[in-house]
Amino acid sequence: MTPTLKQQSIIKASLFVAALLPFLRLVLAVFTDHLGANPLEFITRNTGDWTLYFLCITLAVTPLRRLTGWSWMVKLRRMLGLYGFFYASLHFLTFLWFDHFFDVAEMLKDVVKRPFILVGFTAFILLMPLALTSTNKMIKRVGAKRWQQLHKLIYLIASLGVLHYFWMKAGKHDFSQPVLFGSIVAILLLLRLFWAIQKRQHEQRLSVG
Amino acid sequence: QKLAAATNSNYVVIDNKTAYKDATTYNNYYEFGTDKSEPAQSAGSLKTRPWSVSIEGEINKPMKLDLDSLMKIAPLEERIYRLRCVEGWSMVIPWIGFSLSNLIKKVEPNSNAKYIEFTTLADKSQMPGLREGVLDWPYVEGLRMDEAMHPLALLTFGMYGEVLPNQNGAPVRMVLPWKYGFKSPKSIVKIRFTNKQPKTAWNTTAPREYGFYSNVNPEVDHPRWSQASERRIGEDGFFTKKRKTLMFNGYSEVASLYSGMDLKKYY
């Protein structure tokens, strides 16, 4: 079952709007004072959550495509990944603004001193080259093969993101959500590993034959 | 429900009071859920009457006091204290109660009484958060005897001119303004005098992160964040920097309790 090109662009446009809703909700809540007693904590956590959601959704595209055979879904992947970067940027911005008031030197000191922040910061830095090379033009310039290699960084980034969250929650011994995210990312990565091994065995069999 | 008390002018800070709404909807009370908005939503199930507190251990006069007798031990006074949470935010709250020392003198500790241990309610039928194994329930806190005797240590029954809302630790809690908030146990059911340092809840769960003393100290960082500054709820925010945290949360009168102690070691 493949939607027509027109249907595909409708799906993509709806997804674009839907992915923007968490941000719009946040903006609306700021102006209507609906963020509770500690609005900045709320914004930090909310943007962090949405970063993880979008990383997971982006990572889910390939397995879903393979399991369902809906190859057109790959067209949605770039937008989803960029949304992950968008929410990660907001998350980082709240940290830089509200925790450090744009004092970059102080911010970096904080990053180096605290492992859980360092892990999150590293993940954010690693996301940047992926976002920068997301245009068709850049794919051409980098070369498809190298581009693919580079974008495998997302596996590391998602794992670091989960570790960042896990560490943040560790002090409170509140692991239910980090474990959930961790399991989802693990399943999505293990599926890829499984397919890679399968492919290799298949190739070996062919070469022996 | 109103609770009358005259303000004790020795214990008033110049800071703006935190809005009642913020102080009663942004709470850490894990027995009612780990999310800060949860206690306000789910603490309605807590039954605060009848209530009694059992006082036992190394004392000459063990007793079990019901809430009304407990409240009559000394005149209630209102004190406006700063509250600094270990997570890096702070509030200013008008509490109602009296110095714990009034109760301690009444039960006559013997010479073995070196520490005081507070046990709080842990009843699954009233507290939905107990189903989650975040901590070993019941929540236990403790103080060294001289800390417990310090006049700042407030046995607390009310806030903002009313009896304590359930989510703030009704019907009776401690308030120790020079320590991080989690050192102040809520909904106390037992007070025990011991000669050994009590095994307190957070210290047992994560000893590297939460020390037995847990005095507010801008120079000793939490392993995962700095304690040098804090965000005052309702005031510091989008366009104001976080404020500097003060040693002992500004209550320098407790400093003598810790003279000679390495506060980096005894954090």
C-alpha cells in the first residue's frame, strides 16, 4: 500500500504541523502562565522530553519501513530528525539562558564539571553536523556513502541522550521513564544489528555458493 | 482551616513571601508521587485526624501524644523562613509552630540520647506513591541532638495562617531552614531518641549525593549540579539571574554547631 504522491505530501505537511504543536503549546503556556511554579524547569524538561521523542521516532523510520514495506516513509525521516534537532536546540537554549544567562564560559565550566550535562552537551554538538548536512545539496557535496556513514552518528547521539536522561533521574531513583526510553532505543538499534548480521550471512552464503 | 499564631519578630526575613499557590502546588512529597504537581492532586486521601505521635527511645518520659496535646506543649508562633531545596530552587514561607526544643525538654532525654530520629507515615491505603520503590519507606530523617535543640528547628503545624495543607506535610512536620528541604520530615508519626546516627532515607539511598547533615552550602556542589545559586520560585526567572545561595541558607547562627567540622566531608 503506497499513498499517491499527493497523499504523501499531505501526510508530510500534517506531520510538520503536528511536530510543531509541542512548541506552540509551550509558547502558549508561557503567555497564559500555565507552566506551574517553576516555569523554567518545566521548559527544560519538556524540551528534553520532546528531543528524546523525536530521536526515537526518527530512529523508528527505517525499522518501520522494513517491517511494513512502506518505503515512501523514508521521505519523512529528514524532517523528523530536524525536529529532534529543533527541540534539542531549545533544550540547550533554556540551559544557556536560564541557568547561565548566556555566560558561555560559566556554561562550559558547568558542562565539564558535571558528567550528565557533558553527555547531553556532547550529544547536542554531535547533532550539529547532521543538521548541517541535511540538505540535498550537502548530501551531494559530501557524497552519498560518506553522508550515510556520518549520519550513523545518530545511533550514538540517541544513546547519549538516553544516558543523559538516565543520569539526571538517577539521584531520585526514578528510573521508569529512562528505562522506557532506553528500551525503545535499544530495540531500534538491535533490529538494525540483527538485519546487518542477517545480511552478512546471506552475502557469505552467496559467496560460498 | 485557620490557625492563629503571633509572629515571632526574631524570625522574619526581608525576602518576599512565596505565593501560597506556588508553595502548595510545587511540592516534593514522594509518598504522593515524584512529580512536583502530584502531591497537591493526590494528598487529599491523607487522613490527618485522629493523629498521634509516639515519642520513644533514650528518654525518661516516653509518651504517645495526640495532635491536640502536642500542639499545646508551647505557644504557637509564626516564623517566616527561607526554604532551600537541594534541587536548586527556593521559597519563603510563613510557618506556624514552636521550637522542637520545647518537646525535647518535656520528654527528658537521658545521657544516651545523641541523635533524634523522625519516622513519617507510610500507609499504602492513603499514599499512592508508596507503590513506587523510589525510597525505602517509611521516610526517616534525623538530627544530632544539638541541632534538634537549636531554636530554629521548628515543629510545624501550619503555614500562611492555616493548618498545613496535606501536600505540605500535615498535620505535623519539621522545618529546618538551614538545611536542604528534604531534611525536614513531613507527616511525622514517631520521634525516637537514639545513641546512634539514624539511617536517614536519602542518605541511605544515595550517600554520595545526600549527606546526613545536608546543610545548605554554596561551596559544596551536589555531584550533578552546582549549589552556588538558586532560583527563587515566583521571582527569579526569564529575565533575572538566579540568586547566590547563602551559607546555611543565611542562618549563620547555626555555624557554631559545626565549628571544627570539615563541611566538605560532612556534607
